[in-house]
Amino acid sequence: MRITVIGSGTLAPSPDRASPCHLVEHDDLALLLDAGPGAVHGLARRGKPWWALTHVVFSHYHTDHFADLPHLLFALRHAPPTPRHLPLRILGPPGLRDRVEALRAAHGEFIVRPGFPVALHEVGPDPVPVGGRAVLRFVPTPHTGHSLAVRLDARCPATGGVLSAGYTGDTGPDPALGEFFAGVDLLISECAWPDPPPAGGHLTPRTVAELAIRVRPRNLALTHLYPPLDPASAPALVRAAGYDGRVLCPRDGESFVVRPLVRAAPPPASANRAPRDSSRRIPPASPAPRHPPTGEPSSCSS
Ligand SMILES: [Zn+2]
Ligand SMILES: [Zn+2]
């Protein structure tokens, strides 16, 4: 599973960090987690096949997470390298159908009939299978009346092990998120406000640390930082708040490769070489167990 940060920023215009968007590539999936302004151009800038997306998943409908949907559909209709027939499945909290209908009224019929099937799915508490080997789960977050956090668990085609990733979307502190994300290989967590927070509805280094202590992800990636929080110093603030796991603040274009644990054998020498692309190939946050039980969730050994 490869997860690429397309947009690590906020609603604030930035030359370096676009609005929230993350690309998950795994098996037959090419799935976006949020599609904020600049998402489609960002995919192209990173050399990603934006025309081959299979799913778009929205955490909520604030503009910085949602606004590139009409542009994506317009581009898929008019600019794919070959005519697209692949269905696109769009998932989001309740209200998705009303918003897509409003976009159709504003922009035209291509929103719902771009030349290939578009399926809308308003998600609830039930797991949603996606692709052949993956499941999405959702839990409400204290941010808006409809905002959701997202968890993806996927079978590794090669080993059958489970690879997992979590995305907080936008959220205030909520102990339920700790259980929801427990043990994920990669947790992408918003960290919008400094401590003490100027308002509710977002996390801070201290509350991200509290969440991560419950989750114990292999890797914790901070995103969605508003000034005066600085991406260069935010990981240290999370550690200073008591979290001793691996934490970083990726730039736009950086990738995480989530792969199964290598069991009872040393990693191949190539795993220790410097990557040729911008992927994070980070050792596990703690030494891999010598004899992990069969079927245990695999680690982010990137
Ligand atoms: Zn929001
Ligand atoms: Zn936001």
C-alpha cells in the first residue's frame, strides 16, 4: 500500500502545501482521501494517474476538503489520455447527494454523467468494502455535524497480511478515535492548532499526542497545520507532549509505503538503501517482534 500526500495544507493559500488530499494506491484501488483545491493538479504534478482514480472519499464538506470534486469530474470527462469507462465511486457523510446535485445545477450534467458511471455512497457506521481486498470504516468526529474519520484495512495480495491506515480528517479531541484507529500502520492526523487551542474542533500537539498514545501507530504523520504551528517543529511538540513513537510532518508529494512485516528474517539489503523517489522508507517505530503471530496486522516498514 502506498499513500502519497498530495495536499498537506489548509484552507490558507500556500505555495508549498495544498489543501487536504491523500492518494491511496493498493492492489486495484486508487483512492483519494479528500480532494481539496489543487488536488487534481497536485496528482498530475506528482506523476500520479489522476485519470485512473477508482474512489474519492470525503471526510466532510468544508471547502478545503471538497472543492476539487467538480474539477476532477470535468478533467475526467475532457482530459483523460484515453476515454474513461472505469466507474468512479464517491463516498462521504450524509449530504453528499444534495451537494452533488447542487454542483450539477451549478456546473452542468457532466457532474453526474461525465461519460462513465458515477456512484454516490453516503456512508454511515457500517463498513464499506472497496476494491477486492479492502474495507473502509468511518466514525463521527467533533468538527462539524457530519464530519468523519476514516480507517482503511486492506489485505496484502502477496502475504494475506492486513495493512492499515487511518485519517482523522478534521476533528477535535475524542477518546473514541483512539479505539477506532488502534494499531494502524500509518495514522495521518490533523494538527491544526497550537497549544492552547484558540478554538475547538481541531487537534493540537498535545491532543495529537494523547490520541497517538492510545493508537500506537507505526508512523504518525501530522497534517493540516495552521500558523503559527510550524511543520518543522510540530513533531517535536508532539513528542514533548508525551508521545514517544515515530512522528513526522510530510511535505506535499511525500509517500509512505505500508508493507507487511518481514517475519523471522532480516530485511533485504535493498530495504536499507536510500530511496530514489520521495517515498518515506522508515523503519518501524519499535523493533519488529521476532516472531509476530501469524495473521497479525503488518507494520509500516517503509
Ligand atoms: Zn473542516
Ligand atoms: Zn480542514
